[in-house]
Amino acid sequence: MTSAEINIAIAQACGWTDTEIVNEGGKLMYGQTEVPNYCGDLNDMWAAEACLTRDQQEECAYQLSEIVAPITGEPWKLMHSSAFSRAKAFLRTVGKWKEAQ
């Protein structure tokens, strides 16, 4: 998935409607508001993760551990995970992640 596809998918999962998201000169816009850069900004990802239910948060934590520490299971790697890794885990959790073809 491209960064734009990731950001749109997360915005949709958080309640934004896709018909109102447009690309204006390289920026994704929702009306007058720029769509957050979920895959590049931890603050934006933390806000998105707050949209998840408690069960989804637990699943997201599991998905994140599978992405950043699948073999070692080192918990500190979760704390230092990138926004992109968190975005991927989020989208896996809500069933919107698409693997590259």
C-alpha cells in the first residue's frame, strides 16, 4: 500500500468518508482539513489507535508485535515502533491492510 492509501484507509476506519477525501497537489484533503499522516507521524497514529475498541486495541498490539518482534518478542521494540509499523498493525486489525501484488 502507498502512504496515501494507508492514510485514506485509516481515516475511513476512524469515520471519515472516502467520497470527501481528495488529493490536492500531493496533499490529501477532507474539505478544508488535511488528512493526517498516519503512516509518518506517531501522534497521528496514537489518535487513530484511540478510535479502536478495547478488543481491537489488544489485537492491534498483537499485530504490532508480529511486525516488529515476531521471533524475539522483545517488548521494548513495541515502544519504539515506527508510525508505519503501527499503521500496518492498525489496518491488519480492522481488515483493511492490502499486501503488495
